[in-house]
Amino acid sequence: MLDVALVALIRDMSEKAGVDGTIQYWTRVGENLAKRIGKEAYMGWPSFNVAFREGRTGFSIEGDAMPLTDLAITDVDGDVVGYIYAMKQCCFVPTILRVRYSVGELPRADRAVAEEYNNTIHDIAVCNFCVIHEKFREEVAKNITIGGQQLDALLLATRGYTGETKISEKNLKKIGMNPDQVRALLRNYECVYSILMKGAKLKEEEK
Amino acid sequence: MNPQRDRMLESNPFVDVATHLFLEDIADKQGAAGLNNYLMSLATNLAKSMPKEEYLSWDEFLDALRVGNSIITAFEEVFTPTPNCLVTKRSPFERGWIEYSKRVGAFSKIHREVADYYNATVKPTAINSLHIIHQTFRAAAAERITVNGKPVMYAQIATVWTDGEKKIAPEEWLPVLLQKAGITHTQLNMLLRNNADVWILYQD
């Protein structure tokens, strides 16, 4: 119920604070949530990935996500510095469906917030809640270390409730991933992101 | 209810926990009074965004309430021990609270402080911030319903939070509320043992 109430508020919030104000609100929500979850430390990628799969990491609050361990990210020396992670279902889909069956339709402000975010911050949002996601993951990553090194999270691709997809060319370039590869992942997943060592010397950045 | 749809709609903790923190953020800036206004407007907005309803008879309305087809029970599963008394089995906010406790820690004090403000300024029936939303929503949703052409009214008798804490309407209100509900004080206590809310819908 709380989530549906919040959706009903988006229109009101966007009218009062503007769509950019709603983006700021959501960004702060994502940031606050991540900060409250606390710090974590892992010995290496295998232990992090096991914890991730078992839902023990800060990222797990988002719902069922899995590490795609066949898709490792390597640095200029060929060392593994991260992996691709994916969610089968966006955690906001139940909310969107509940709004559909209780209120009738999503407020138009949902689309407006997503478009503003895509135009001004990062062209990756398929609904207004993507704003919370991206910030949340970035902040959670800062609270986790693997082998003493801080992490970074990059949102790579999203698929919305209506089938609309967004792919972040910018972030794919950073990790040296082919857009066709991520497009194939979107057939089976609704949200694809990478978690990697912060400051890792990636191939693209070396150029 | 459609079990397949219910499974599809099962909530994800991320949204609920994020919303709690969003509310705490508002309280940091506007205090308990500001948050209270915000919660009430949130619930009223939600009810207003839902379609109005009209029923030809109270029995037809009760059927819609029981199966969750009415806007007022869209978010909760209820049973009706009498034609005017409604009992909510589980709080729709329970999962969010449990996930918050698991992922973030103890519930922030502001959720109780804002309820104290609401109890002192609106009506003394809330245990925490979520009851402000719930009870305001029910009142606003009731305003959108007519049965046999007459408006429906709502009143809260008692609330039990997930941890077992109870909040019962003031002693001086109870005789009238229980009479409208068609239950005794003992029956109320029996209902409060393993349910989340006891409330009434009635017409003048």
C-alpha cells in the first residue's frame, strides 16, 4: 500500500517541486537507503558472489538478482576486477502492477520524471523509479570492499514493464562490453549492471 | 481474488524500505508536524486517485469489501464478523516493517513521534506513521463510496502493530463504536489477539 501511495504522490510532488525536484528526492532516497544498510567486507570475488547469490549483500534488498559469473570484467592486465549482475524482474514491477489494479494507471509524471532523468543525468531510465536504483547501487558499492578495495556499480541496461529498453553506451564502453551482448541479456533480465573494483584500470580508460 | 495475480503482485521490500527512509528524510526537514501533514496528504491523494463507487445495497457492498473489489479494501484482506465491523487480518505495512528491521535496523523513533502528534491533534488511534496513512486513506476512500445513494462513514476502533502493541480508541468513545460495530468489549479483545485492525463502516 505504501508503494502505491508513493506513486500517487509523484504527480503531486512533480507539480510542486518540478520533475527535477522529484529526481532530487529519489536520488536522496536511494542514497539514504544505501547509507543506512552499513558496511561489508569480502575476501575475494568468489565469496562476494556467493553472498550475492544467497541474498546476503546490501544489494539484496532489491530482490532476486544473480551474478553472471561467465561475464567477468577484466582490467588492462587481464585480471578479473568485476562481474555482470542481473535481475529477472525489476523490483518496481509489483508496484506498477498494484497501481494498475488498484488505481487504474500510472501517473503521467512517472514518464516525465524518467525522461528528465534521461535528458539531464543518464539515458537509462525506463520509469521514474530507475532514479532510485542507480543512486542506491552506487552508494551501496561504496560501502563494500573486496580484498580491501572499494567497489563501484555501473548501470548497464534496463527493460521496462512495457518492453521499452535502454542501454548505457557510456558504461558499456567503460567495461568494454558489446551492446549486442547486453541486448541478449535483456531478453531474460530486466535490469543489468556491473559491480567492479573502484579505480580499476579498464581497457577503455587506458586508451 | 486471483491467486496468480496475487503472486505477481507480491511486494518487494526495496520500495517499502526506501519509502520509510523517504518519510524520515521529510521529518528531518519538517519535523513531526510536517510529516503528519505529508502522510495525511499522501493517503488522501491516493484515495482521490481511485475511482468513486456506488452500491445498491449494504450486502452488495459487504461482498465487494470481502473480496477486495472495493477501493477501501484494495490493500488489505478483511473479514466482517458483523455487517458494520471489519477486521483486517494482517497490516499491509507488516512486510515493509519486517524488512526494515532486518535490513536497516530498529524503526526510527520519528515514526512513533509522528503518531503521537497525530493522536494529540487528529484522533488517538495510531501507533506509528503507517497508521496515519492507513486510517486517513480509509476515511478518504469511504468518502468516495455511496450505498443506496447515501454516504459511507468510517471509524477506527483498535489497532494492533506487528510487535503486538495495541491502541484502542478512548474509553469514552468505545460504547458508541462497539454499538455501531455490533460487538462487545470481550469480542473486541478476542479479535485483537491475532488480527491487525478492527474498524467500522456505517451510514447515518
